[in-house]
Amino acid sequence: MERAVILCDGYFGQSTGKTANGLVRYSKRYLIVGVIDHTKTGRDAGDVLDG
């Protein structure tokens, strides 16, 4: 499985970041190893998506 980092600055966890959100939740092709979004610094991607 290929590894990937998602750059979604300012949009991760919002409806406008739906591609990034979907990749983090459901990707079977990539192992998502990180998300870059300066508005979510220090937060866990799962917590951002699921509250």
C-alpha cells in the first residue's frame, strides 16, 4: 500500500474538504500518514472528522 500525506490547508473537516475527508476515512489504495492543515495544528485527524 502506498503512503500519502494530504494537503488540505484550511478545509480539512469541513464540507469543502470532502475529498480529503473521504480519503482519511475510506481510502483502500493509500495509507494516509498525515494531514497538513494549519487550522488544525496538533489535533488528531479522527477527532477532527468525528468530533
